[in-house]
Amino acid sequence: MADKELKDIEQIAQRVADAHAFLHIDDKTAQLVALDAQIAAPGFWDDAAHAQSVSKEASALRDVIDDYRAAQGLLDDARAAHELAGEDPAFAEEVQSTLEVLDAKLDQLEITSWFSGRFDAGDCILTVSPGQGGLEAQDWTDMLYNMYTRYADLKGWKVRVLDLVPGAEAVGLNKVTLQIEGRLAYGMLRSENGVHRLVRISPTDVKQRRHTTFAAVEVLPVLPDDIEVNLDMNDVRVDVYRSSGPGGQCVNTTDSAVRLTHLPTGIVVTCQNEKSQLQNKEAALRVLKAKLYEIEEQKRREQIDELRGDRMENSFGSQIRNYVLFPYQLVKDVRSGVETGNVDAVLGGDIDEFVVGYHKWRVSTQEE
């Protein structure tokens, strides 16, 4: 038994050493020292936007380093318990329990290492829009909105509703745009880019027929302040109007909603859920800049769209994930092959299996 425990410890010690390498702990430690020096410098907070960006970057680095050090600590605890087990067999159970916790933490560190993209650690802008299916598609858009907000809650992320447009005939949503703020929010939610297909008996159909409907999910990064986007405000038409959705005080009684139209590209961005016209304009500009940046990236990368994956038509045959509620219950990702029959849990926000499964598939295909 003691020999087996020692072998288990040696194997997991190698995993800890591997984590030190693939997480680039030495490089991250040096980067954190440099950022902390900036933060401690006089006048650092004079530029609030820059200071916030640097502080956020330092916090993300510190989280990874702390997680790795916690893994090192667990390894030391397991070794100490193994030595004591020779005198007191009760410590053998502590060895196993500590190794189980450490194994799970190393799995999480491995997942973290997958998100090495420029914006992966930051916040994202997620938009859900109905595709084919009329009222049914609007209801499906609302269901996805609820799924993502609940998932964000489970991850401890903050959700800000930037734009929410009620659907026709008071059914579902015609569009919703969220800003999701939290560690690895953009990196993880890139898995959701694409068309989502729903099959069920429609509650809006009096004849109770089975319907197939679609909704498109778009995920963009919230760009850091040091990213420059070629945006001339002379090319942007700004329209203000009265908000039609829920919001704070005065939202529905003043012209606080903002619509930005980028004339050269035809991109239209709306925001109506902040309390003031100025806040809505600032939020809409964030979305517009993200979209323009995406266009620039696509021009530089003709084959690989790093920001939101392959573009797909919002209709049959182009979906990335199927949600079947009738005649059987199954959610299946057509890319990774991950599937489950627990549809209620998925629609209730329990989508980590699909998010992680997609990125595991993505990493494995890149290594081939």
C-alpha cells in the first residue's frame, strides 16, 4: 500500500512539474513583478482607464500563480502525510484525499492553459439573435438568454444587459446583448459562437406540432483600452430613441436608447438598458469597436477567425449544437461530440461540460 501511495505521489508530482512548464509560471511571475511596480509608481491612478486595465491584468496573473502554488502546497501535504503514515496508518486516508483534491486542481490548471489567446482572460460581449422559426425562434432566443445568464452566475461572473429587444406579440426576445465580466469569460464562451438548433413541441402552436428553430450566438471580446480601432466618428450616425425594454429609472420615459450605424460597413449596434443616453452610447461604442476589430482580424486571417469561429448561416444544417426536447431528450455538440440527456440542467445553465468539451476538442485538433 505504501509503495502504491508513493508511486501515486511521484506521478502527480510530475503533473505539477508539467503544470509549471505549460503555465509558464516563471514568465508570469516576472510579468506580475513588473506590473506591480507600475501599480506602485506615483501617478499610476491618474489615468483611471489604463490603471484599471493594468490592475486587471495583474489580478489575472496573480490568480494563475496562486492556483499553481496551491497545487504545490497540496503536493507537499501529500508527501508529509505519506511520511507520517508509516507511524500512524490513519494518515494513509489523508494521502488519498489530498491527492484527489490535487488531481482535480491540476485538471483545472490544464484547462486554464488552453486559454492563451490575446483576449481569452478578459470579458466578452455575447449576443443572441433569432433565426428561422418566427415566434418560436424568439422564444428560443429568450431560453438561451436565460441559459447563459445562469451559467455566468454559476461561474461567479457579472452580467450586464446592454440591449434587450422584446419579441413580436410579447413572445420571447428579438435580440439580447450581454456584457459578461469575469476571469476567462471570453476564452471559455468562444465555444458558444454559432447557430443553436432547438427541436420541440412548440408552446406557441395550438396544434401541438413539432418545430425546429434556430438562434445565432455571437461572442466578441471587450477590447482593452490599449487596443486601437480605426473608427472615425464622422462615419457613425447616432440615433436616440425611447427604450422599449426593462431598465432603470427614467429608461422608458426619456430618449435614452442609442443606435449607432457605421456607414462604411452598415453595422448597426443598439444599446438601451443603461440608465442614461451617455452610458448607452459608451456601451454601444464598445460593441461597435469589437465588431470592427473583428473585421480587421478577418482580413489578416483569411482562413482562421480567432474571435468567433467559422461564420454560419442561421438555419438548418449549420448548427454547432442540437437541443432536442421531443420525441426524445438530448443535447449534443456536433463539433466535440459531447452529449447529455439532462436537457433541463443544460437549459438551466449547466453547460460547463459542453464549454470544456469544445475547448478540449479544439486543442486536440490543433495538435494533430
